[in-house]
Amino acid sequence: MSAVIKPVSGERNSEQVFFESQKLPSEKRGMLFEALFYKQLQQVTTRIHETENLEQIMLEASQDICKLFNADRLTLYAVNEDQSAIVSKVKTGLNSSRDLKLPITPQSIAGYVAFSRRLLNLPDVYDDDALKQIHPALTFLKEVDKRSGYRTRQMLVAPILEGKTLYGVLQVINNKNDQPFGELEVEGVSQLCKTLGTAIRQRIQKAEASARRMATKYDGLVADGVMSAQELEHCLQQARVEGKSVEQVLITQYQVRPAQIGPSLAKFFGVPYEPFSAGRIRSEMLHGPLKREFIEQQGWIPLEESPDGLVIMCVDPEAALSSRVVPQVFPRIIRFSYRVTTQTEFADTLGQIFGLEAAGGSIDELLADMDGGAIDDGSNDDSLESAAADNELVKFVNKVIIDAYKQGVSDIHIEPMPGKLKTGIRFRIDGTLQPYIEVPAHFRQAMVTRLKIMCDLDISERRRPQDGKIKFKKYGPLDIELRVATIPSAGGVEDVVMRILAAGEPIPMDKLGLTPHNMERVIRTVEKPYGLFYVCGPTGSGKTTTLHSILKHLNTPDTKIWTAEDPVEITQKGLRQVQINRKAGIDFALIMRAFLRADPDIIMVGESRDKETVAMGIEASLTGHLVFSTLHTNSAPESITRLLDMGMDPFNFADALLGILAQRLAKKLCDCKEAYVPDAEELRLFAAEYSDELRHSQAWAADYEGETDRLIASWHRQYDQDGQLRFYRHVGCDKCHNTGYKGRIGLHELLIADDGIKKLIQERARVAEIFAAAVEGGMRTLKMDGMEKIMMGLTDIKMVRSVCIK
């Protein structure tokens, strides 16, 4: 034991400085340094024996241990549960938070020490010949050095043993004298490992004894009556034997649901349970900077801002708190609200936010994999076409479309900015635009070119708007069609807007959201043998959906139904459906003429935009056919004047018209809505707003107060719950992203062409006269219909006012 410690300048303690300053013979000085070495070793071993948290004390004492051995770094490995590998628990000098895991085999130095249970003192780990002499398979894993730029030389590695049981490996790296570690260091490491082995064994025995008495995080299942204590004990044993997680055994073999496990975890950890919510969507601010692997490794994921702070969903809240990583990732956020969840629901949430791994990774990973080089924004079509065909860009565009479809998006907006500014992508969900992701400027033209290639547009034309369609089944796993419009915008860039046209089944009429009053009148009108029926409203208000629901009601084996649509979004058996193709000269007017020669009973025309199509519809209805179509108008009475302004003969049009249904989509209240009983004054004001259009009628003008009382009484008869009329207000929950609204509901205004209305059409009456007559005849305006749906608990007054002009 003649090795002498030579402390490095700046790291010496007062005793070492004192010994160096003494002019003593080298032998005497060596003995003093040896005494000092063992004194410092004793201090470290005493600290290890005195502490309960061995990992923490090793972390705190790691610098002292490095100084003791005059070493640069150290790594402490512990044996994993199945005794197949060693995992790093303490490592100094490495910035990576990822644990090093080495199999207990001769392939690595630490793995060989664990395998052979022999101490190794290596002068140079890069000396492959010396390593092969120890064991033919032994090599030094140089990957860590390559990644960090660090050069490992000397290594002193010892097994941590207690009797015949292996608990881990201690690895001391690089003598600062650049000399092999001496006998003194070898003896010191052996003693330190022996101390660690004893300490670990004592703590394991203590933990096992305490575990027999301690509660488990699944004890709440017994308390809640989900399973018996014997069943839980058997489940825990089964999990240990099969090497599975307890949760996995509970779910697969005991049919316990994650929603039953969650409250038990909440009791154990003392934090709220956070279940999986199907309505969550990705937030670029929270999830953009995070990698999927990091989240999986850490076992926590940020969800959203709440009054209690940033909500963090964890599988182990104690581990998330003790690691202190969350505040480092979000340094600007002061408060955090930790919630516990099951491993199953955590995995589901991870897949929901970052995308299923089968779909090719998360959107950020795809973006990171794309080439970061500059792309010419204008002149070179060949380079743009090759960039658009790049495999990673193709995956990225497909991923955007797939994510949009899964989130229930109606429109995808791609909004490039000039210069070096990023391109924004936004999704329209339930009528509201929400940010999705931002793409670096050098991808913008290649991305637009890729979309043009997918819908067969001219990629060299960037000055004029173009429109086309993408049949996504050719490019991805979804059978959907997208209607694409490109529009040149300021700065020499092109915007792209894509509407998702998901093919599907028609909705039954009773699911359309029609009130009983309107339902009865619609059915009575559309079941007539011939005539003209219009559905009107702005783009995206659900006109085609309503028409297909009506056709489903009328679709019987003895009825021939032809439809002309652009595009065919909804398909149903029994309908003969024709796709409009203007490039081939197939427009609505041409198809209408063909239908009249094809023995129809019912004809549905997707749009009536021009005089010829409307005229053909009136002619068809007058010759014994039932004709349905759509119009882009604001209200049912306005539709009549619009059609007359197109040049329709008022007498023929009045004879043909059966009715007009105007509709809008208002945001629907989420299930978290709150009911309340309005006071008399609020109810009176509500009735006044409802009857705004009625007050000019004869009955209301004669007795306004009496009619108001009768109206409120009719509401009580129709919508009362336990003797009370209730309104609803939005609240907000995870399912609706704390907006209070999820999905949309239709508001309807049905004008029936009775004799009074037909007479006004023939006289070319003003809209106000037609409107007044329709209301007198029982038409409820869009706002009236919406206010009735407030009492049904479907929406609230704010949403009704936002979509109704009056």
C-alpha cells in the first residue's frame, strides 16, 4: 500500500495542505497520507451507515469519494429486479438524465465485474489487447465518450457484494495524476464496496419487513369493494411470479377497469386522480418542446393550465416531485398541480397527444427529421417537385391530415408568411379555429407543392387561385376526400385551405336536433308526392347532412332517387348518386336534364346557384317529381326573393314550392353544463327577446301581456323539470378543454308554403310581408328555435345570439 495521494490544486483540504507543507521524508509523508486516506474513507462509510436514503447520500458524497481516490468521475450501478442487468443510480460528469443500463455479461467492463464478481484495475480502457486477455468478449463501450467528447483512461471497478449476493458495481474513472490507480486506492474501493453491500442488504431487509406491514397503492380497491383482500394479495403474488406490472394483471385477469384503479392511486399518493379524456388535443406551447422518449422516461406529461397551476399527469407523483425536473422544463410557471393516473391511461394520453407510434411518430419528430436546408421559394419547379416528393415531407403532410381527421376538424388552414417567418397551420374544430403547429419558412413552398401534386393542380401557377380535390386513400390509411383551395396572398406566398369531406352514413332524422314542432311539420311537408323543398344556410351549416337525413326517411324500395352532388360526401344504399365534374363539362344543369329522362321519383341537386338549375328544378317539380336542393341564403323568407330575382316565374314557383328550411350550427353545451332556475324577471326578459318577431302579429299587438303569460305557461308544460323551468350555463372541463362547449347543434327555421305564402309569392311581396305571414302561420325563427334549445339544455343564449342575425 505504497501509493501516495497527490491532491489537485484547488481541491485540497487543510490537513492535506499541512502534510504537503511539512518537509518530511517521502516514506513518512506516505504513511501520513495513508492515515489521512483511511480517515476520510471512514468519514464516508460512517455517513453511508447513518443515512436511510443511500442513493441520496452517494450523490452528495460523490465529490468527496472522487477527491478521496483523486479521480475525475464515478458511477454507481445497482442490480435490477430480475438480476439480468445493472442500472446507473449515481453518475458524475454526465449531463444526460437517462440511466445507463448494462447487461450482466462480459461484453462491458462494469457488466464483466458484475458477471465475474472480480475487481478490475485498468491502466487504459482503450487497450483492447489487455481487455481480451481478461476475457475474449470484453470491450470498452466507447459510445458515451463519442457523444460527450470525454476521454476515459484509467478505471477502477469493483463489485458491491454482501456474502454471495451481488447488489451493484462501483466504477471510479480517471486518476487525475494520469497514472494507474495504486494499491491504496484498490484497498479503499474494496472497503467502500463492502460497506455499501452491508448497507444495501440492511435496507432491503428493512424495506421487506416494512412492506409486509405497509399499505400498497392498490389497497383502495379492497376499501371500495372492487375486490377482496385475498384476491389483491393473490394478484400481487401473480404479478411478481409472471414478471408483469400489478396493473396489467388487474386489468387483464381480474377485469378491473382503469377508472376503478385511479381512485385507489389517488388515496395512496394523496393527489387527485386524472383519467384519460378523449377530448384532449395537442398544445404546441406545452408539448412542442418535449420529445416523446423524454416523456415516456420521466413518467409525466403536462396537460393544461388550470386555476391550481399547470396540470401534470403522472404515474408516480412522488418520483415526479422528487426529481425536480418539471420546474426546470417550465421555468416560467410558478404553480403545478400534480395528478396521478394509471399506466394504461398515461399511455393512451401519450398516444393521443404525440400520435400513435404506428402512424410514424409525433408531428414534432417528423418535422425534426425533415431536411433543414433552404428551399427556393419560386423559380425552380424541378427542385420544388423533388422537395415535395421527399419522404419525410410526405409523411409530415399525411400526419397533419390524419391528426385533423382524428380530432374532428372540418377545415385545415395553411397560412404562410413572407420572408423568414414561419408558416402557421390551424384547425377549425366546432366552428372555431385553433393553432396546430408552426412550420419553418423553408418548408412552405415544398409543402404547398406537395398538396398541389396530391390534387393534380398546376405547380408552376402561383399567381391565380386554384381548386381541386385529394382522394386521401391513395396516400394514407383513411378513406376521406379533401376539397382544396389555393389562394395567392401578400408576399408572394400561397395560402391553402382544405375541407375534410369524410364519407359516411346519413344521420337519422330524429338525431338532427329538430324540435318536435319542426319535426312534425318537416315530415308532413317532405312526404308529399311532388314539389320543391330547399334547405338554406351559409357554407358549413350542415345543409347536405339535413338533406341526406330527409332522403334516408324517404328511401324505400319502391322509390327511385337520383342525386347530383359536388362532392358525394354521404352515401346510402338505394340512392343513385352522381358526382359533378366541371372539367368534363358535367354540371348541375346538365345532370338535371339527364335525370328527367331517367324515370325519377325524387331528385336531389346539391346546389342551386344559377338560373338554369333553379328553372329545371321548378319544371321537374311541376311534372310530378319531388325535388330537393340547397341555397346560400340567410333566412327562409329571403330565399324566396333571391329565387324570384334570378328570373323565376312567380306563379310557377309558388305552385312548385313546398317549403324552405333555414339552418345554422351553434356550439353545443358540454356534459359539464350547470342547470339553474331563472327568476321571474330573467324569464320575462327571455320571453320578450323570444317574442320580438311575434309582437307585430294581430294577437300579440292586441294583448301583449296575456300572450307573454300564455307563452311562458306553454314552456312550463313542455320543458318543466320537477315543477321548475331550468336554463343552463357553460362550466368547462377536461373533455371540452375548459370551454364549456363540445360539438354543435342545429338551429332551424321552417317556412311552409301554405296558400297565404303562395299568394304573397305571386304578388312579389316584400321579405318583411312574407316573414310576418310565415310567423303568423307557425314558423319559428332561428332565434326562437335556439331559445327553445336553451330550455332543452342543448346550448345557451350567448351561442344562439352569435349565429342569429336578429
